[in-house]
Amino acid sequence: MGLATARYLAGKGYLVYAASRTPKKLEGLHENIIPLLIDMTDPVSIQKALIEIEQIDVLINNAGYGLVSTVEEVTEEQMKAQFDVNVFGVMRMCKAVIPKMRVQGSGVIINISSFLGKIGLPLLTFYNASKYAVEGITDSLRYELRAFGIRVHSVMPGFFDTNFARENLVTNSETFSKDSVYAPLVSTLAPTIVQQINSGNDATEVAKLIHGIIIDPKSPARQTAGDKARKFIPMRRELSDEDFERRLRAYYGLG
């Protein structure tokens, strides 16, 4: 989604600073795309990358990955790493960029959340929790930054055909062991989730939605993208917790 958005905005004439731990992979994509070396877990890395950039009009917080593990079997290191990237990384980037936007008296911050920031799924507890946190950050920042002319939004994608399932899912070896007490749950749910991601919507849909938020000051606080988000988010609003849980269990064959 980040790559699709960078390309789309560059094609629209925006100067895009594309942050990555491997910026060489982004070289030569477009004359308007400038790769930046940034490690979201390192505040010094962020400050070094941004110090020479005088004006930042839009910040898109897109970096993230998904930890697949049960709560019982997760390691302390895995828990902390999930939040270090998905939650603290968002706040570090905001902390670094907000002063520039505040002095300008304008800016747009778009946090890429997930429909799983409103809906729980087993095995994705830590990813869910990190995206719930991103939604809370977005809500609070909208109040905090409104007086300075800075808009804050979130995008809640469903499943998209990106490299997420192939490169951005980290699995807990104990959870995925055939001897795990959760093996029946893993064998039922994990292949379905991977298949749904790999056959999901085109990432350009998110890029176009982000562009719409940038150019429209009246954009809603949060918007959904993709079939799964459009299906489940309205359902979550309309049903009781118990009824929604029954629907979700039936949909994913969770018994």
C-alpha cells in the first residue's frame, strides 16, 4: 500500500519522501520519489532523515507488520516488537513531524490502521491491539492538533493483495507447532486469512482514497477500504457484541 501510494502521489505531482529500512529498493521508481533511510523503532534515525526537510505537508504512517501468535505462547520480545513498530513508530513519526506542521499552520496526518482496529480475530491479538491503539491515537490527535490547522485521519483497509502475507506476517513457532494446543484453530483460520490477503483488493484503491483525504478538508475522520472492511465495519456498528461474534465465528468456521 505504501509503494502504491508513493507511486500514485508522485504521478499526481507530489514530492514524495519514501521512508524505508532498505531505501535502495526505492531508487529509480519516479523522479518525484526521494527514498529516505528510516528505522521506525529508532528516534535518532527519524530525526536524521527529517532534519533537512523544511516543509512537510502530509505524513502517511503506513509501516507495520502482523504478529500471528496466541497470547499464551507469545514471547515478551515479540509483544514489544509488535507495538514498537505499529504503535510507537506512529507516535515517533508524529512527534517528529508535528512541529514542522504546527509552524506552517497546516498539515495532514493519515494513519494506516486496519479494519482489525475495530474487530478482534484470534491469533492476531497483538496486531489487533496495535491497530486499536492507532485508532485511539488518531482520535486524540484530532483534538490536540485542530487549533494548529493540522488534520488527522485514519484509513482502515481490509485485506489487500500486497506482500503483507508473504513478507509482513511474523509467526510464533510454538503457536504453529503441531503439538500446540491451538493447532486446530491455526489449521482452520491461518490458511483462510492468508488466502484472503493474497486474493484481496488492489492497493491502488488505498492510494486513491489517501489522495482524496489530502485534497478534501472535509474528509471523514476515518474511512474504510476494501471488501472485508466494507463488509465487517458496518456490521460491527449495527450488531451487539454477542451477535457480531456469532457472525464472525460462523464466517471463519470457528465453531
